[in-house]
Amino acid sequence: MSKPFNMHLFLSGLLIGSYSTRKRYIAQASKMQEAIAARWGLPSPWSWKAKHLRWFLTREISHHAPATQYYYRLTAKLICERLGKSEDWKTHVMDLSIDHQVKRGQNTLGRKPGVSQNRAEPAEAPQKPA
């Protein structure tokens, strides 16, 4: 009986950022692993090819929001780096317009650059009755 593949251990050397960012990377990589294992029968990223990641990024998450697709592409980039195939797979996986919204003048969350969503709108002065 073989043990299930540990995605946390697989990515642990490359995970950077806050706790929630690392947690998101692991959760998304695990979802990618489950989908590829179910579709292609490949439970370990060591046996994946570029076509498997490309399938996931173009077919499996095509109905998700653009921001979610962007984060999955970042996770795929991390997996490629871990496998040592980032240069080999770049044309097959990473050139799927990872920053398509940034090129159009918007960031991944659909906001215009330089506009913060955390600022409170200035309150209007009360109108005097006439």
C-alpha cells in the first residue's frame, strides 16, 4: 500500500510569503493534483508533463474568475520551478497570458491601477434645507 503524495512536503522548499499565501499554494496544488490524478491517473507531479498542467489551466478552471485563474497559474509556476522544468515548460504552460488583465491596464482583481479599495469614500456634506 503506497502513501498518498504529500504536496506540502513537495513544495516546502519554495513556499514564501505569509501563512495564508503558503496555505493557498498548498491547497491549490492539492486540487491540481487531485484533478490530474483523476483525469490522467498520475498521482505524483514527478510524472506530469506540460500537457497535464496546460489541460488543468485551460479546461479544468476555465469557469473560475480571472483572479482565481491567475493564482492557479502562479501555483503552476511554482510546481514547474520545483520540478526544475520552468524553462522547458515556459512556452507550454506559462505563456497562457498569465498577466492578460495587467496588460490591459487592470490588475487581477479587476481594479484600476493606483486605486485602493480600502480607502473610505469622503462623506458628503449635509445639505441645508431651503
